[in-house]
Amino acid sequence: MKPVIFKSDIQGKDVEAYTFHCPGCESDHFFKTTGSGPCWQWNGDLVKPTVSPSIKVSYTWGENFEQRCCHFFIRDGKIEYCSDCTHALAGQTVDMVPDED
């Protein structure tokens, strides 16, 4: 996971967020721990994070604007994908991929 700090347009305060690679979507996702709107609790561990509650990412994909969903828990450095995910890892648990830098 990589820490990211950015300015909130709403409050003008720094927002703390963390990005990580999702092997199910083959892209990065993030969660916020401070700022306005939804925030997640995090155990502070960059190697074996636990985040709550679950994270659900909905998005459109491709030329046909296909609706996709990635819904998961992060527990002890593992991504536990829920069965409502629209990718091949739905219902599976995988280790988080460590950042290269």
C-alpha cells in the first residue's frame, strides 16, 4: 500500500488515503482514513493491513460501458473478495501484492 495525501476541495484540509493494487480488477483502488465523506478504519500496518468496513468499488468498463463491481474486505494483508464481484476472483481470498518501491 502507498500512502497518499491530497487536499480536500470541500474542507480545504489534508485528506489521508492509501492506494493498493487489486489483482481482480488489475488496477489500483484506494480508501480514505480522514476527510469528509466515507472513511475507513485501518490498523496502521502497511505490510499486513486490516481495513473496515468492506470496500465496494463500482465502475463502468470498456467501449460498451459494462457495469463492474469489486467488493472486498482487507484483513491481515489479504483481500477477501465477496461473491458480488464481477471479476474472476469473486469469492476468493488472495495475498495483497507488496509495492515495489
